[in-house]
Amino acid sequence: MMRTTIAVATAVCLSVLPSGPAAHAHAIAGARVFPVTLTLDDPGVADEASIPTFSFQQQPNDADTGRGYQYNLAAEFNKRITEHLGIGVTGGYTVRTAQFGKTQTGFQNLNVTLKYQAWVNAPHEAILSLGVIRELARTGTAHIGVDQFGSTTPTAYFGKGFGDLPVPALRPFAITGTVGYTIADKKLKAIGGGPSDLGANGTGGLTGLAAQQFNTGYANRWVGGLSLQYSLPYLQSQVRDFGLPGFVNRLTPLVEVAYSSPASSPSNLGTQVVVAPGVIYGGDSFQVGLEALIPANRASGRFVGVITQMHVFFDDLFPNSLGKPLFGY
């Protein structure tokens, strides 16, 4: 998985004043409810938790250890500080198995996110939030390859529903997305050889050698993604009720595209793109999602994986305690 799947500068988050209706615990803009997506963060600020998110993917075969598999189990907790400002903590546990080698296990680094819901336009079903993700170095287990130096990622989150389109069949569509710039605490540097040793994009012109000539830092990266959703709950409630079964009326089919690409040179990690088609079922106080993880290029892997998530909303479960902001302003 990319380092960002995985979002603390208050001045950035508070630089845009909110407009439109008051924020909700879910990501809501007018009649549009944006579900929590599995590979990207949604554009809202909420009292909620992912418990858990599970992913599985086969790893490239190794000459010594044979076929390998990676299992990730993650949890995320989000809490509103005020109606528009929230904080989140994400952590996880990784298991790597090998056909002829030892199983490796360990914790992933913790990530802390501060997010501010800056703008909502109800008639046009649009929402914008700003935030910062801080990766806490050395909070995970070193031998599973967690980053040994932290990073900071200023991030924008957005959502737009198509309910204002003149074609009824298109109104259930919506898009969400994130755009971020990851700034590493320690910059990656080439400590041996010259520019001719590196490819045009700094990924290494000499197989195996260029990687040995880098220090232990990291290159800055652009990170983010998009989701395209078709909300059957929106179709049923806002466009037309076709008399579909209740279970079907709670489904949102979607496709997510998550990416990470080098933003500085040199870089020992190329552009990664993962396409994740799937479906989300929305209950009254929870949602369950299931998606495939399809690598779009060689740098992203060779095998299709799967990700599933159980997400609960505290504003529905505990509206008078855990489901309300810490400060009511």
C-alpha cells in the first residue's frame, strides 16, 4: 500500500471561514451524503471510526522466499473538536507470509490528521475541507519496513454531487477526491555516483546499484486520488423510487483511483496507481464496504488484492456523548 493510505497546521485549516449550512457529523452537502471511501479520506469532519479496515494482496515472488502475501489490519478514530474542526488517528498491523521464509509481523506507523471543513454549498452539493496529515516516525515496527523518518502532508479534500444536473439519471453520481503534498523530514539524497547513474525521473538507471547509493531519507511526493460514485439511496430518495429491494436501495457502487508520484529528485520509488472498484452498503449507524485493489502499473504491484471496511458513526450511536463535538461552537 502507498505511504498515504492511508492527514497538524491549525493556521492552514482555519484560513477559510465556513459558509452555507452548519456542518454535520457525516459528510453532507444539501441532499447529498458522501459515504466514507476505503482508499481515500472523505471530505467531511465527523465522529466516527473504521473498526477495522482489512486488506490482502499477494506480493511479487522472491527467488529465495517464494510466493508471499501481505495482510493489513487497520483502525481509524475521528473526533470533532468543534463543529467544523476534527482530529483523527490511524494505526495498523501488518502480517507478511513467505512460502519458504519466516512470517514477519509488526505495527505500522501512526498517522495523525487535523481536518477543517471549510466550505459547504448545499444547492450544488459541494464540500471542501483542508487538513494536514502527520506521520509519526518509529511508532511502528522497523523490520516490516515502516518509515524511519516522519513526514507532513498538507491536504485538500473535496466532494461534488451531480444533483443539480438536468438529466435525472445522472443526478445520483458524485465525485470525491484528495490532493496532498508529502514533505519528508529527511530528504532522500544520492550519496554516490553522478547524475548519469539515475534515470530521467530519478528512479535509478542502474539496476540495484542506484538504490544502494541513496541515503535513508525519502523523496517528497504528490499523493491523492478520486472516487466516482453512484448513490442508489440518492436515486431512491431524490430522483425516483423504482421499488427496488431495501438492501439494494442502500448500496453505492463506486470506483476509486489512488495515486502517489515523486515530487522531488532523486526518487527510488516511482509513480504508483491503484484502481479500486467496489460497493458500499450504508446502514442507519454504520456502513460496510468491499473493493478490489487493482495495480495500474508495475510500480504498484502485479497482483489484484482486496480491501474491506466496517465503519461506524458515533453521532448515530452516541448522539449525546461520543457523537458530538468537544466544544459547541
